[in-house]
Amino acid sequence: VNIGLESGSEAVRKHMGKGSSDADVEYTTQMLIKYNIKQSWNIVAGYPTETDKDWDDTIALIKKWVPNSNGLITVLPVDTFQVLEGVPMTTEEILMREFNFELPVVKGYNSFAWVSAANLKNTFPVRVNRFIELCNLCLTFTTNEMLRAKINTQINRVTKQLKWYYESNPKKVFSITTA
């Protein structure tokens, strides 16, 4: 079962419109494990409302379940949250007003380096560090070489994006967390 969990934070999932409470996640996870059904969780780092506590909830959920799932849970680090044209985040006027996005163009890209006036602490470097933390955590839980290679490719990609970001914003300090 591929589950678009996106976050371990109930508040973030609620804002996304996912509708799954922590109790729902707990019950579903328990039942899938009980009946020996494999599950893959898609996780995104840096949804616009995501706080440090929300991120800690995501990491805690993964640390709670993955090592205790008899190999039945795989976490797939999707990406840092991106503001893409044509999706509800950018087509729904109410969300655009709520988040008050600044979409600077960085080396021809503007989807990943966004800034939201609604949550100024959720910067692109913060999102990259969270994503790399997620990737490194996932690497500790898998021996699947194809998945490990994909995760390492994702780490390299976001690291390059962050370098582009700092090259375009030279006053910022380059700092990422790696394992």
C-alpha cells in the first residue's frame, strides 16, 4: 500500500486536507502490520505551515514505526515542498493570500526556493536540512540498493539546489547537515 502520508504532524496533514488524524495513522499502520501488508509512506519536507515541532513529529513517527514493522514499512523521501504552477496551492487564491509566497527565481527555477510570510522560519535551507535528515534516516532503515541509490541521488540534487540558492544569494551562509 502506497500511503501519501506527507507528514507525521496531524496539524500539517489537516492543513493539507489529508483528513488523517494521528489515531487514523496509528490504527492503519497497526492493521497493515498485523495483516502482514507492506506499506510505503511518502514524506515531504517543508510544507509551508511546518514548524520545528511538526518536523520532530514526522521524524518521531518514522523512528517509532519503521524499526518495529518487521520490514513492512518503507519511507520514501519525496522532496522538499515545492510551489508548482497549476496545483491547488497556487491556483486557490485563499491559499496564496494565506501564505503570501515570495517566489524568487534562482538560476531559472522558482518552485523550490519560495518564502512564505506566514512562516518565515521555514526557509529553503531549513527545508533542505530537513529533507537530508529524512534521507539519512531512511538510509539507516534500508538495505535495498536501488532505494539507497535513489535516496543518495535525491541528497545530491537538493544539495546542488542549495548551492545554486546560495550562489544567487551571496549574503547567506552555506550550511547543510549531512551524515
